[in-house]
Amino acid sequence: MITTVDVNEKQLAEAMRITGAKSKREAIALGLQELIDREKRRRIYALRGSAPDFEAAPRRRRPA
């Protein structure tokens, strides 16, 4: 999908330098993935303690 976006060139250059991205496309893809991952972690963290009566399923032990 082709989309035109106005991006700050200095920020993009720094992102490419820091991440080692070889192209602008790669740097933007890395940034978007990081944003998605961060939001997922935030949402999971927000659930912490929200089910006080929850009992975890028993874990299987590997035979020795």
C-alpha cells in the first residue's frame, strides 16, 4: 500500500542511524512495530490484578 506521509527528516535520519535500518521504509516499519508492541504491553500491564479470583491452570512437568 502506498501512502504519502510528511516525516521530519532529522528524526528519520536519527532513527535509521540508531536502529541500523537500511531504508526509510524499514525505519518506519520498525517504528510502527515498536509502537504496536508498546501498546500491547501497556494493555496487558493494565490487566494486572483485574481478576483476583483467577486460578492459573496447573503446569505440566516434564518426565525426568
